Amino acid sequence: MVETSSTAPVRHRTHDGIAPGCVRRSGGWSLLECLAGLAVVAIVLGAAVPSVSGALAVVRLRSGVVQLGAALERVRAGALAEGRSFELRVVGPDAFELGPVGDWTVRERLPRGVVFAAVTSGGSVRVSRSGVAENATFTVSLGDRERRVTVNQRGRITVD
């Protein structure tokens, strides 16, 4: 340091504008900045988790409805192709069997958590060899969500 006429010391600056003895920080993030960034990311992800789990439930329920509808289509197609009556019957809260009447050869389970909430026509639907079906409505649910699969006499399947 160079003393001047005043009592305050004068510091000489180097050519880059930093006083001697000062440490210049290199590029990068401090620990505090990293922790603050991680906290923001955690809050955003925490808010997204409930919406993702709700979306997965909707997908699982829809998958169960599509599975049941496809099974009903196979029952009708089998009856028409083989010229004999076929049937789909509910055998548990989340399971059903299908095949020729008295010889249910295929057993399927609905996706995890999806169950039959209500079934009309005694829990089964029979399709004659001409493709005519009994009226039936299957209500499947997952939590508080429900969907209905309906079969009319002509064998037409609708999903509500």
C-alpha cells in the first residue's frame, strides 16, 4: 500500500479491476444456490404427483373397460363362428370367464384395483349362435370412478 497525504490507505487495483488479496470466484454454483434450486424442483414435483396418480387411475379403469368390451366381442364372434351359444360370466370381484356355455375356456382378470361394482342379468351374458345376446350391464369401478359396459339384444356393446 502506498501512503498518501490523507490517513486513509489507498489500495492499488490490478489490471482486471480486482484489488490484490481478493479471491475471484470461478464459474459455477454455490452450495446455497444448489440447495435453493433443489427445493424449487422438489416443490414442483410434489405438486405434480397427485395429478399423475389420478391420471394413472383413469388409464387403469379405461383399460379394464376396453378389456371387458373386447371379451364381449370375442363371445359374440365365437358364437357366430362356431354356431353355438357362448357366455361371459363374472366369477369374482375382478375376474370373468368366457367361452362356449358349460365350457368356459378363458379366464381373465381386470387390471389391478379395477372391480365389478354392479352386474345385471345374474352376472353373465349369453350370446346365441345367431349373435343375439341377453341385455346386460356391467359396471366397473376404481375408487370413486365408474364406467358401464352395456350389451343389447343385437349384441351391440356400448361404453358409458
